[in-house]
Amino acid sequence: MSLVTVENISVGYGANTVLRNVSLAIEAGEIVTIVGPNGSGKTTLLRSLIGAARPTSGRITQKSGLRIGYVPQKLHIDQTLPITVERFLRLPGGIPRAACARALQRAGVPDLSGRQMSVLSGGQMQRVLLARALVVEPELLLLDEATQGLDQPGSAAFYRQIEEVRKDTGCAVLMISHELHVVMSASDRVICLNGHVCCEGTPDIVSAAPEYRALFGTGTGGALALYRHDHDHDHHHDHDEACGHDHDQSHTKTEAAE
């Protein structure tokens, strides 16, 4: 069975509906990337999967006993707080040192165990947050724009590590990203979200779309952040025809960064 099945969920905050009738499934061992403009509900979807946001309708089902690891965008640590990486990984207690060492190794930073959290670089901090998620030996790893703030070489190195983690552990990965190299090299599937699932497909299918090539051919620096779906505004009929559940071709509408 699927690790996670999302069936027609809607999520709102007050009068604002963020997600509408979203359905998807995550299978064992696959890497799925979610892309979408700001405010499209990407983080809300991940929060729903970990139980931090409650759908107003629809259903989320998980494999019994599913272990989930979560890597946030960032974590603020008080610069005056004396806590080592190992101590951080062992919170709230009961985590064996061997498990922490194994997680740091898998995250690509085996020598950071005794380092103070307050002196870590941005890249090191994200690797430690990855290790924290890996301590539980997850079957599903969730990443919420985990490379935000890193330069492109740092981001590329981080996501190569994610591929190694998948290869080493067999865990599935669901990640939010705005970076082209992630979508092209690491993902088995790409899901475009803008309050609802607009379209999805393999990277090869998505990259073959003329609109996609027009956007990412020049001048974007690998960013997937600036795009929109025209049918999300005024062309609902076009959406019904174009997006549906047809995975044989991509209908992603994009506009290039200025």
C-alpha cells in the first residue's frame, strides 16, 4: 500500500481556504517534489501530513506505524544557549549516541557531533536538521524548502545528500523546492500546487513542455519560484481539460522572471 494517501483534502485558516480538494499518494522509496508560487499551500500540505494542520474536509491515511522525519526551512537557536550537536540530536532524551552518529554520517557531517549549535554555518545547520530527521530511521522524509538561504552549490550538495539517503535507507522523500536542479535530477515526480493540484508528471515530461523550456532556458538561475498557472485565475475550463489526471503530457503554464 502507499505510505501516505491524501484524498480530496481542503484546509483553511478562518475564512481563507488554502488547499482545495487536494489528492495525492506517496509510494515507498520515491522522491516527489512539490513546486508552486508563494501562498499556494505547499507548507500547509506538509503540516497536514504531520498532523500540525487539520483538514476541514477529505481524509489523510498513513501506513500503520509509519515513521516520518521532518526537515524545516530553518531553526533559530539562541546564540547564548550552550548545546552541542549531539545533545540537540538526543533531545528530548533516550536517543542512543550510536543512532546520532549514524544520522550525522548519513547527513554527510560525521565530525560535527561536539560542535556548538550556535557556531554552525547555514549549510551545517541544515545538515544537522537533516540528521535530526534521520535519527528516527524514517520511511518518509519531508523537507520544507530545506535549502532556503543556501547558495546554489550548497543546495546542490544538500540534495545530492538526499539522494544518497534515499539510496542508503530506501526511504521515500517528499520535498518542497523552487530549485531547477532538484526537480531535474532528484525527483521521480513533480507536483504543481496552487491551492489545488494543477498538474504532475515525471521530470522528463515536465521538462519537455515548451512553457517549461521557455521559462528555464535562460536567465532564471535555476529558480522555480516565479511561475503561475493562467487557469488558476480566469480559465477554469482550460484547467479542467488541461490538468485533470492526465500524466501523459505537461500543461504547466509559466512566465519567466524579469
